[in-house]
Amino acid sequence: MIDISKLEKIKSVQDLDDERTLDLARSYLRDSDWYALAQMEEGTPMPADIQAGRNAARATIYRLGEKPRH
């Protein structure tokens, strides 16, 4: 007997693109976390381009329907 709950959905090109985009957004946040920590711990200002990039990464994650891990 086949257990239908174990079947995996075939991913569309859009699904694969979304996964790749999510991975890039998560990676950007992970790689720039030290800026956020330096700002919180030492008061070191985060460069505007990094802040804008982090905002864009979070927006991408929300847009694709996943809550950020950060």
C-alpha cells in the first residue's frame, strides 16, 4: 500500500526560484548579523547600505511566506 502522506510535491520552476531567493536572503542576514550585534553591543552604527540590504532580505522572506529565523 502506498502512503500518500509520504509523497513529495514536484517543484515547479517558480518553487525552485523561490527557494533559491529565500536561501540568498537568509544568507545575507546571516552574513551581516555581526553588524547588528556590533550596533547593539557597542553602538557602532550599521552602514546604510547594509541596513537597506537587511530590510530587503527580510521583506523577501516575508513576501515568500516564511517568517525570518532572525
